[in-house]
Amino acid sequence: MARRARRRGESLVLCLALCVACREGAVPKASGFCAGLQPPCHRRAGSVVTRRVDPDTAQSLSSLDFDTLKDVTTAVAQSPVLDPNVKYLYGADGEVLIDLASKKPLEDNWFNAACGFQAQMIKNLDQGLRFIGVPQAFGWAVLSYTCLVKVLLYPLEKTTARNIALNKMLAPKMAEMKETIKDKEVLSKRTVKIYERFNMNPLAGCVPVLLQIPIIWTLIFGVRRLASEHYEPFSEPWLWVPSLGEPNPGFEFSLDWLLSFQAGEPVIGWNIWLRQMILPVVLVGINAFPLLRQQQKGEEVGVTSYLPLLLTLWITTEFPQAICLYYLAFYGVKAVEDEYAKREICEEFPQFAIFEETGKFPEGNFDDVLFPSLHRAAKNGLITEIVERAEEGADINATDEQGLTPVAYAAGLGNVPAVAALCALGADVRCRDLQQNSLFHLAAAYDHVGVISYLDRFTEDDPEFSDNVWINWKNDLGYTVLDIAKQDSEVHSYLSSRLQPVAAPPMARSLD
């Protein structure tokens, strides 16, 4: 098979040479070489067919470089087949643009149009920098254009950066909740509560990322387009980089430049080898540093955390250094944006500054604020939290060290909505504190007529409260509800006008 292919290749080269000779006028019409070919019907069996070549043609053939012809023939054989129904992109030389990595012609579609736009922007910036005399302008053009794109995308990235930073702060608290709360439904509700408190929406962080992907992706392929267009500055040096188009200008997957050694040194030489290693080492180090910090803090590092590191290692060693410049600018701007986002978070949540300094979750009154106990929720009139604690199974009639239930706190503080919510959830309106003060005593002592009125209506159908017997309930000191009420107060007026006919004579005014 190899010999047959070789013969076919040589035949193709010979045909190409003859075509070149004929085009240059080295072969006369119907005479000389062509006239010397005898038709097959005139051949005799066993005879040798001779072909006469005139001296001019022979001289033309002898002067041709057959190695060059073989290269041309190979290029023709490897040229892609174009679909007449597909519209392709063409370069300045009129040839179809070929993607160097896939070796396929570039079709005229929205993606390649976006890549072309990005490539043209880099070229315009490169030419502008050259016009003002900036040396090695192409490298600076790639850096500056990438920085510009990242800055313009910051409004989209801000939400994602904020969520990532807050998730790091909340991670220890989330882990603690998973250990202490076994009810998955309760855990889920509390997680949602935390997200709401910190204004975090996981889906809101995904949308900006999805919007950025086509922009960033076309930017990378835009740099790759410049290589397909054979843009001359693509291969120029930049600072220590010997060539931005190396090590693999064709975007092929090869580590020959890195691994090929001869006589104890790289084939490309130590000078170029070391200079081409600087950007990959810097970029890999940028990705490895956060992982090392997590390990030093004793944090668990998952396998997926190493994927960006491996991806960076692969890209920076396989692709041209121009792509490395893109990633250098990308990570540089990202670091600045993350720092700016953290400062904004510190202004919004001072606790985050404590986390940044200590690396630990700032406990403080976190639970009291986000997940207050039933008693605290009743004190502060937090209706939603009252319902949440009840749904989580908290005892609605639990007493604290003073013998007060949640509804007792709500009544004493005059919070009618909280009293109503607790009563609806099954709070015991007959409860007494350690001094045997009822809810009516507590409300009367602080002149909360609204609570008295609500409790009066709420218990009107209860036989134990018929005929307003509660007004004669006494505490340990023997004071009734009317005794506790301040003279000339709203509660005293309410009791006097509506309930006093069944009340016992007042003993004394303890709070007059």
C-alpha cells in the first residue's frame, strides 16, 4: 500500500510538472512530446513504446524542484473539500480561512462572525498602538483588550463574585446546621432564610456566567482567528516571550517543545525553553495558590477543585503564548474585581470583615437575628419567625426561667398581632407566671388595652371565661386584674365601663 501510494504521488507530481511546462509554452502543439505518443491500438504485442520529448521540454522538466512540487501536491491533496451550499469566510489573499486546530474551513455563521469581530478589535488596537510608537504592540493589544472586556463584564460578574464570597463565609455555619438539624425540611427552610437574609440567589449567579460564556469564548477564538489569518504580528516577541505564536502556532496538541531533549538540553535550547515556561508557571501558580491556602487552613479540597489547575496547565503548555497573555489579563482583572467586591460586601455586612481576618464564621447574634427562639420572636413581634418556629416543632407553651410563655411576653409588651398569632397556634391563654399573674394581669399592668380587648373577644365562647370571671383572678399578692390597672388608664376605663359590674371591689392600686 505504501509503495502504491508513493507511485501515485510521483505520478501526480509528474503530471503537475507537465502541466506547468505546458502552461509556460515549453511543449509545442501536436508535435514533439504529445505527437510522440502512439495510440494503444497501434501498439504491437511485446513492442516497446517510445515517447519523444523535445529538448526544451526536457530542459524545463530538469529545472523543476520536485521537492517543492511534492509539497504543493501534498497541500492540494490536503485542501478541504468545500460544500457549494455553504458560505465560507475568506482571507485578504482570497483563500478560504482554515481553522488551524481542526483543519476545517471557517463557515460564515454567527459564531465565526463574533470571533472575527473580536479579532478585528484586537487588530485595530494593535495598529493604534503601533501608530503611537508602542513597541511589541500586539502583546499589549491582547492584554489591554482582554482587560477592557473584563471590565465591561463586571456588572454581570458582580453578583457571582458576591455570592462566592458570602458562600465562603457561610460555609462553616451551613456545615454546623447540617450536623445539628436532622429534619431535612427544616434545614431546607433555614437555608432559604439565610439566602434571603443575605440577598443571595444561586440562580442569579448562574445567569451572568451563561451570558459571559459566548463573549469570553469568542474572544479566545478571536485570538485563534488571527493565527488563521496569518496576521504577521501574531508571531512577534513580547517582553521575555520569544514569540507569541509559539510553541504550537498551528494550535496542534503537542508537547514536543517541552519534552523533547537532546544531549541533556531541550531541542529548542534552554534560552527559549525557559522563556516559554514563565507564563505557564505563573498562571499555574495563580490557580494553585488558593488550593494551598485551603490546605493550610485545614479545609477539605475536593477533586473538582483541581480541574481549573489542570485545565490551565494544559492550555498554557499546548497553545501559543498569545493565549497565555489572555489568561494573564483575565486572572489579573478578576483578582482586582474580587477585591473590590469584597470591600462592597464589608460595607454591607461588617461581619464579612471579621471572616476575612479570622477565617471563621462571626457568630455574634446570628441565630438570634435569623432564627430567633419562640420567646425572642414573641418579644420582638416577629410573626413570621413565630410561625416558622411553631412549624419546626417548638413548644408553643414552653416557659423560660421566669416562668413566662411566649404569649406572656407578647401580652406584657402589648403586641396584639403576636398575641393573636400565638393564640391561633394553640397558646394557652390560662397560663400564669411564677407570681401567678395571668395574661390579663400583664396587659393591665402596662396599660395594653388592645391586648385586653383581644383576649376578651378570643375567650368569650370559653366556659372558663364566662361572665368575665377572669377579672377576679388574683395573683400571689391577691391583686385582681382591676387592681393591677393604673387609675385613669385606658385599661381601667375599659374594665370600669364594660366589666366592673361583675368585678370584686378593688383592694389597692399597686401601680397608681
